[in-house]
Amino acid sequence: MSTPSPLREHPVAEAAIVDTIRRLVECESPSRDHAAVARSADLVDAIGTELLGVAPEHIEVEGVAHLRWRFGSSTRVLLLAHHDTVWPMGTLQRLPFGVQAGVLTGPGSFDMKTGLAMALHCVASLDDRDGVTILVTGDEELGSPRSRALIEETARGASAALVLEASADGGALKSERKGVSLYEMVVSGHAAHAGLEPEKGVNASVELAHLTIAAAALSDAVAGTSVTPTLAASGTTTNTVPAAAQLWIDVRARTASELERVDAALRGYRPVTRGASIDVRGGVNRPPLEPGMSAMLFALAARLAKRLGLAPLQHVAVGGASDGNFTAGLGVPTLDGLGAVGGGAHADDEHVLVEEIVPRTRLLTELVTEISRTEEPWHN
């Protein structure tokens, strides 16, 4: 085990970082609005250049703007953030940025513009940035369809990935995330008149019902696997045997083997309705962040928090996914939930506790420093 470096006074001022959060929040950036995301990327560029003294790479993938700062010839520590949000344009008029009684509010403040501000201020405060990379993506809230390859290319070979997603309840870090698979099951049947000759049809709605029940039965509560039929559509008119139907399925699992089990079962499903056929689209979207990939990083974070005089750190497993799933899937040790402490993600009561911002940024800075200066293997 390496000898921890001595703690130093952290230069991040609360007023400065809160002002950065304000600027980020007041630039709306809904994921599906590429022009808004591009404006947000320009602002992140401007703020980051002010703080870091160097401009980032602008990386556009299929119209979506991403940013990357690399210090040194290789990445040892990756700070991972995103600047898109779930909130549509105009939300700021209804839910403006504000700070009242120590609570910061505004669309995207908790998820995750505070975490992004923390990452920028953290790296700006480092005496030695060699080996540190900041990646800020623009489509995380959509499942990172246009940034996954960039994330994986940037993370490959890193010693650790630190994800600035917001914390869990009470400031707990996220040491485990379920993997996600998403499917669209397309059922094909044969149309016929529902009154004159229904026997000549192949009812896609009936097959959809069988498929829905079979899919839900793949859930395994003991293993922590959920298979949830979510959206269904079928038919054209009220007097026609439906010739087509669609079923969307959301799968969450703690292990890659469980995702593989469900995938094999869905692809191996055989229609119950004679004459029906099924086309399986989609598959594994994000691998799981399994606890072995975060345990040693969490232990380091807990030691550093104690040395900083912070409350004892907690960690939890969560069902939601993040870009940290991708880094963990590559075998890169990953610790998530290092961003804002607060609550209300994706809800009108989204908020951040201001008193936690600077202490969490200090913790992040010490984590980056320790990982950068040691050859520690940061996973089990």
C-alpha cells in the first residue's frame, strides 16, 4: 500500500464553483437538441479554458458535441462527466437557477452539472496534471449511443475512472451498477377480417401476449435480474386481425452472465402462435459495474475522507446505469457517484446541498492525486 501524500489546503472557493454551476445550468442542453448541446459544449470549453489554461479537443460524433482534455501522453486517471440533461428547452423559465438556504436548484444542477463543475475545478487545482484526462460527453441521458466508442477509446489502459454522476441518498458513492439490455421484439403475423374470416389470420396481438408473459418470467429476484416489458403496440383497425406487433423490453442485471442468460433466452424464444415469427432487435446496452471493480477505489476514498475530516463514506448498489458501466466493462477500475450531494434527479425538486460541494471536490482532488502517483492495482 502506498504512503498517502500530505493533505494541502484546497484552493477551490465555494463562490467560484457555485458561479460555474450557475453558468452551466443557465445554458440549457437537452440531449436531443443538438444545437443546444453544441452551445453548451462551447460554454464548457470557455469555462474549462479559463480554469485550466488550455482548450479541449472538440469531438463531434453524428452531430453530438463532446469535449476532452488530456494532460500528458497517457491517461492514468479519467474524470468522466456529461453536459446534456433530460430537461427540454424553456424549463429554465419555470425552474430558474437559484440558491436559497444552502440549497442550489435548477434543471440539470444535480444530474450532473455540479459534478462537471467539480471536475473542472478539481483539475484546475492540481499541482501536477500529468496523466489526468477529463471527458465530457453530450448524450449520456440517451444511453450514450454516439459517445460509447469515444468513452471506451479514452478509458482503455487507464488505472481508474472516476465518474462525476451525482451521489446516492446521503452522499453515498455508487460502487455497483446493474448492466442494461434493451430489446425491441417485432412480431409478424397475418391480417384477416376479424368478422368474416378471423381463422385465416395469424394474430400478432395474441403472440405478443405470450411473449410478454414469457419475457417477464425471465426475471430472477434472487440474482437481482429484472426483465420488464415496458411498451407494446399492435394492430391497425378494430375489425382486423393484427398482422404486426412490437414489444420493448428493459433488462437490468448485476452480472454479465445474467445479461447473457436473458439475451440467449429472448433470442431463443419460439412463437406459440402458429404462423407467427419474431425478429429480435437490440441487446446489451451497458455492461454491469460489478463491485470488484470499485472496492479498492472506495476503500481509498474512505481513507481519504477520514483524513479530510469528512463524515464516514458509504456506498450502495443502484439499478440505474451510467457511463461508468462502459469503463468497468473494459476492466478499468471505476468509482461512481462522486458528484453532487442532493436529490431530485429528473424531477422538479432537483437540488444540490451547497455545503457539500467544496468538501466533495477536495475528496475528488485527493483521489486523483493518490491514483496518479501510485502503481496500485485498483481492482480486486
